[in-house]
Amino acid sequence: MKNSVYELAAEADRIFREAVFQAQEDLKSKNIPLVYVNRDSKLCWQISDDKIVCRKPRSGKFKISE
């Protein structure tokens, strides 16, 4: 099998990051932070200052994603 689960996850992550980057570029001139909420995992991704930040929406704790 050519596409393992890890390869598919890496491809999904690459596509997500590419889409987020494009959205950030589109919103950059308006100074609007981009927030993406993944309801399945109940995580909130916030893109600001060229960083992708992940947190649980109610905890208020942020973890910088690499």
C-alpha cells in the first residue's frame, strides 16, 4: 500500500497549512486574525504573527504548533 496512514495525515496537514497560509495572506491587509475551530477534536487553531497556535477553546491555554 503506497499511502500509509502517516502519509495521508502528512498530506492533510500540508493541505491545511497551505489553505491557512493563503487565508492569512488574504486577511493580512485587514489585520484580522484567523481562527479555525475543529469541532471533532474540540481544538481551536489561531493564526497570527506567522504562527499557528492551538488551544482548547475553554481552557485559554495556547500551545505553539510547529
